[in-house]
Amino acid sequence: MKRTVRIEGLDCPNCARSLTNQINKIDSVQNADIDFVNSKLSFEANDTEKALKDIISLTKKVEPNAKIITEKKKTKIFNKQFFIDLAFLVVGTAIGLCALFIDLPTPVFWVMFVLSALLLGYKTYYKAVVLLFKGVINENLLLTLSVIGATALGEYREGLMVICLYSIGKLLENLAVGRSRKSIEELTNLQPEYANLLIDGKESKVTPDKVAIGSTIIVRPGERVPLDGEIVDGNASLNCQSLTGESLPFFAKTGEKILSGSIVLDGVLQIKTTNEYSSSTVNKIVNLIENAQEKKSKTETLISKITKWYTLGVLVLSVLVFGIVFAVTKVFDTAIYRGLIILVVSCPCAFAISVPLTYFSGIGNASKHGILIKGSNYLDACAKLDLVTFDKTGTLTTGNFSVDEVKILDEKYSKDEIIYLACLGEQNSIHPLAKSIMSLNSKPLEKVENVKEEAGSGLSFSYKGEKYFIGRKNKDNKSTLVELYKGNSLLAIFHLSDTIKDTARASIQQLKNLNIKTCLLSGDNKESVEAVANAIGIDEVKYQLLPQDKFEWIDKVKSTSSQMVGYVGDGINDAPSLTRADVGISMGINGSPASIEASDVVLVDDNPTKVASAIKISRFTRSIVWQNIILSAVVKATFLLLGAFGVTGMLSAVFADVGVTLLAILNSMRALRYNPNKTKKIKTKK
């Protein structure tokens, strides 16, 4: 059984990784993982209660400041621990300054010096010792050795300043990370706490997970819609910004679909629920945001692997620098001092914190704009797309077909009889064309037998001993149509028309501005497909394709070129193509459950312009990741060289380490505030 709890008080991802490794050694725990960015600890165990007790016991020993919280709790930036750390920092610094700059007797000096060093770095020293005995070497050991070494060399001022600046840096880092967590947590606070359920004219307040599909709920002004549904009575303006990113209110009237998470601004709505709470839009958004870190990008995974061995490598490098400097200068104190500088400047926090924080901020920002990206690996893939392929119906067109003509080819049947026969079959289909034909019928429909779907063509069924087919066998027809057969005899042809979405042309133009090619893959006839493509400016078209044809076309492009391919679709028949593409993008409102499940990105409001927005956010986020990596690497490499040659001292080293970490964190937070609709395109793909 899997369980997730909140964990607070961890200083950095390396601490989280070390603790994860220790927890995984507990016999009662089968598998555990700590998500530092989300402050979550997930673990699997046969007996979760016993495992949790063992985890809490171990955590107290290894990370005494970490707390495991089982109940739901909001993030506080300025919490109790922050003020305790701040008090220790202020008092420790004051005592240290007195010891360093006031002429004191030697015993008093040492008492004040040691007290100051303990107040400033007691957590660091404790974790260094405890983890060292467990075979874990991390930045806590680097700082502890630096303080001890500086003190042994008589560099008391630098020893205290190293731990003081490091403590200040950790406090500021925690504030920055906490602020980012708070911003992202606001995105997950969409879940309504209750639903007003209407049963037999009586209203009762229940939790949303107790409401069944088909129930009627009431939502009043100021309340958040708890479940997806259809308005059966009332009109109201809705605030959907948290779902779609659109700041203007949306006016919803009777008969229209409504998404959970929307806020009713005026009017009272009666809504017939169409999804259970677990399948509702608001719950999917929250789950996608919270679980996005489980699917890490290659960059993020690489950084994690590197930092695992990074500290040990730093210790080896420090010893090498000591050996080389001692061999050249023959001065032991100088060699030790320069080796200590290597320890200070090489802390991996800038890499370990900024990279996952940037990806998480990018995913959170996309969610704010109505784009659900299921993991940082998919965000990376979005940033590299060269070609985006589209399904037509329901993706670039509204999918709301109207029947223009019913052409009857067998005069023995009346129009009403033809419509009834067609609807007998179409009642078993979820295709948009089927819904349009079904709207023509007003009679109760009987059940039919031997229903069999023929992918890309239609479906066959038996009725009163006769075999019928509803769909399209004749691929040479010049318009969107549905044919009705009895046996091999064509009884009637339904001619239908569809309309292009208002946002379709803009979506294609935005992709062209990003130097991305576009292609339309459709099962419709040549004339219909080309008409849509010409109207919105798509580069290439492929028509009369079955689902397997679309899959094979994408597979061929991927295998014969180096292009990264995206596919945008909404139907159950799009699921194979969504899976095969490098990035599958589905529609959130009208998309089938199969397509949403198979996709890597979900557009909450079915707006195709969000495809370009997703790519812009992904490119911007990826550019920040590499900015942080390059900045951290260059600064650290520079100060490593300067320190090794004696140009800079230990204080400069700690300023460089803390400074670059803070800069990287602040830069990471830009990914949360980036607006793809107001900012110039980001050109970098690779």
C-alpha cells in the first residue's frame, strides 16, 4: 500500500536524497521517495502505520529539524522554525562579533567562540556526524571540515564567517523556496470543500467525493463548482482563470458544460454532474501538479546522479589541491587553507535546488494558463518540438456538426424511418457525427444486437434479424457524410458540415512564429481536409487516414528523420497517435478519457492556441535551467581556480557559493511568472 505524507524542515535536495536512502534501508519500508520541492514523502509498505513510525524514528535521528506531518497543512513561509533559526543566527553572530573584536581573556574568548560556532551551525555539525557514521558524505561535512580547519589554522574570523554566511544563505534559500512552494500551492487549492446536493427537493451539504454521476448540485455566487457537469437550470458568469488562464469571466447558460474549479460570480446554478470527483477537472489538475515531479527530465535526472557523487569528488579534489600546493610551496598551513577553500566553494546546492525548482515552477505556470504538463520530461520534449500534427474534428474544428441533408436512396423508407434506423446504431457511438444524427430523433430507441465498431469506418449492428451498417464505406465522396446500409444496399446518406474554431488560425500562426512545421492528419475526405488547411494556413495535409494510418505516419516521420513530433487530438481513436508522438496533446473538455490518459499534455479549455503557449513556457523554463547550470558551473569553476592559486580567500568562496545559489533560486522563480501571451518568443530549442 502506498502512502504520502508531508515532510518539512529539510534544508536542501541533498539532505532529502540522503534521508531517502536511509529510509529505504528500513525493513518495514518497501520503497520510499522524498520530493523536496513539494515537501512530500511517499512510501510503500505492507503495514503503513508501522512503516511510518519507523520512518519518524529514523528521521528524528538523521534530520532532527525535519518534521513528518500526516494531516493536510498549508505552507507557511515564516513558520516557527524560521524564527528559531533567525534567533540562533542573530545571537550567534552577536556573540561571535564580541569574541572577535573585543579584547577578552583567552578562556572567555574560547567559550564565546565555541558558543557562537555552535549556535550558528549546530544543525550542520550534527547532520555531518550522524550521516558520516551512516556512510553518507554531503555538504554538511564540507562546511564542518572548513570551520574546524580554519579554527585549527588560527583563522578564527574566517571560520566563524564561513558558518555565519552559510547559515544566512540557508535561511534565505528556505525563504525563496518557501515562497515558490506557496505560489505553486495556491494552484492546488482549487478543490472545493463541499457540494450542495439536491435530493427530492431537499438540499444537503456533502463532501464532493460523495456525489454520484447524474446527481443534481446547486452552486451559488462566490462558491466554487465542485464537480464537472451540465447546467440544467440558471445562468451565471464564471471566473475560470485558475483553470484556463483567461481573466475575463465566462457567461454560462442552461445546457452548457461547466468545469469543476470555476467560481460562480452571479446567479444560482443547478448542475447535473457528469463526472465523479476523482475524474473531475479540478481533481485532475491538482493531481497532475502534485505528481508532476515523479516524471523527471533527463537534465534533472542527470543532475541528481551527479550530485550523488559530487561531494565525494570535492573531497578528493580538495586533497589533490592540498597535495599540489604543499609540494610547490612547502607551507603546510597554506596548503590546508587552499584545500579548505575548495570545500567551501564546491557545495552543490545551486545545482540541486534550482533545477527541480525551475521545472516545477514551469509546470505550475503552465497549469495557471490552463495547460497540464504531466512531468518535467514532457516539458523538455515540448521545448524541442519541430513538427506539430493535428487531428481535425474537435481539435481544429468545433466538432459540432449539423445535418444539412438526408438523401434517401430507397423510397420504401420515410425520412423518419431512416433517421430512426441510423440512430439505432449511432446510440452506441461517441463520435461527433453520431451525436449530430442522434439530435434528429425524438423517439425512444430499442436495443440492437451484434454491435461491432469498425475503426475509421463506422459500426455494424443487427436489428429485427437484419444486418445494418452506419458510417462510411465510400471513401471517394467529396463531403463529410455518413452512410446507412442494410446488408449491402445503401439506404441513405447524411450530409453534414463542421465549423472551424475561432482560435485555429491563430494557433497555426503562433506555431509558425516559433519555426515549427504543422501537418493535418484526418480521416475525412481530401476536399474537406484541404478546405480547413487552406483556411487556417497548415503546411501539409494527410487525409482519409484510419487511426493506424496516423500512427504509422508519425512512426515513419520519427524513424526517418530527427524531428521531434507532437500530436494534438481529442478522440478515442487518437490515443495510439498520442502515445507514439514525442509529445501527445489532448483536449480537456471534449477530449475522450482514453485520449486524456494517453497524452502527455492536456489543454483544459480545448483551445489550440495553448499548444504554442505550452511550447513557449517549456522553452523559457528549459532556458532558465541551463542558465542556472551554466551560471553555477562558471562561478564555481572560477572561484575554484582562484582559490587554488591563492587569489581569493575563504570568505570570497562562501560568498560565491551562497550568492550563486540565491541567484539561481531567484532565477528559477521567473519560470512561475512568465506570461507566454505577452512575452517575445523564446528561440532556443535545444
